[in-house]
Amino acid sequence: MKTKFSEDIIPISDLKVNPGSIIKQVQEVHRPVLLTNRGRGVAVMQALHDYESDVEERAFMKAVIKGIVDLEEGRELSLADVKKHLRIK
């Protein structure tokens, strides 16, 4: 998701005036909006579904990386050991 600076950086005063249009924007375009105050970024607004997806994706990628590190450092179990630990026949 690439930022469109002409659309995705919004003064916080615009949020105060018309919050509905900004909420609609983040839900429709699936890009976060950077809210600014006096020209400086102060917050990011993102659609809830997009935020939840991002959180899940980050958690998944962390788990994958941890698994790769575990393999490289010799921390691995056989399939039989995993099944036994999880009580799977």
C-alpha cells in the first residue's frame, strides 16, 4: 500500500471538521492517513480491518522467522515428537 501524499496526509483540524469523510477514505482506499498538527505527524488513522490484517501478518512473519532461526540453531523436533507432545495419533 503506497502512500499518496496528496491524499494521505491530513491536518488534524480537517479531522475535527469532517471526521466522516476521513473515516470513509481509509475504509475505501485501504491506506492509512497521517494526521498532522502544525505540520508535524501526530497520529495515524487506519481502517480497523486493515489494522487487524497487518497485526496478524506481522505475528505470522515473526513466527516464521523464529522458526527459521530455531532450525538454523539446531532447535528442532521430529514429527513423531511433535505428535506425541500435541497428543495427536
